[in-house]
Amino acid sequence: MTFTLSLRRPFVADHFHDLPGFQEDRHGHNWEVEAAVELTSEAGEPAFAAALDAWVATLDYRLLNDLPPLTGRNPTAEVLAEQAFLYLQGAALQPHWVKIREKANYWALCRRDGQ
């Protein structure tokens, strides 16, 4: 038997957009990440929480444009959702989806194909 667990974490980070077609001055947000993973037992929850916390720690109170995984990309909610999804996969988890909320009315969701 498997079940899906979701967790949310807030973080604060600045970013700017400087690629052709999408330019914006440096500004910050109170972001939120929410992720859902498939677990085979509740014993997997601490590893999921630790992985999500570790990902947030790499971004919290940072300028996103300075982070190596985001080099050459505008750090949008879409890009961050993809990065968090890949991070959780790399932590041997099976994410169903990751949602990044940039503003109250703006968010992006990255999910596995076919869901």
C-alpha cells in the first residue's frame, strides 16, 4: 500500500529577470513550496521533510540569480518548481508534484508526466 503526503515550507528570496523578452528589476517575495510524494509507510515522512527543508535552505534569504542551478535562467516560479521536483527525485523520493507560490495569486506546478 502507498499513500501521498504533502508538506509546505515558506522561504524568502530575491530575484530579477534579465533575459530577452522578460526583464524585471531585483525584487523579493515571500515564497512557498508545497510538494507531494508517494510513500510506502509513514516512516518515510522524516526523510521527505528533511529533503524539503534542505532544498529550502539552499534558497532562503538568497538572491536566486546567484545560485548555480539557476545560472542563465530567469528564476521564475516554474523554474523553481522544476528544480525542487528534481531535488526531491535526487533524494530518492517519488514526487507526484511540486507547487511554488510566488504571490498570493501566482503559482506554478511541476508534476510527473501522466498525472
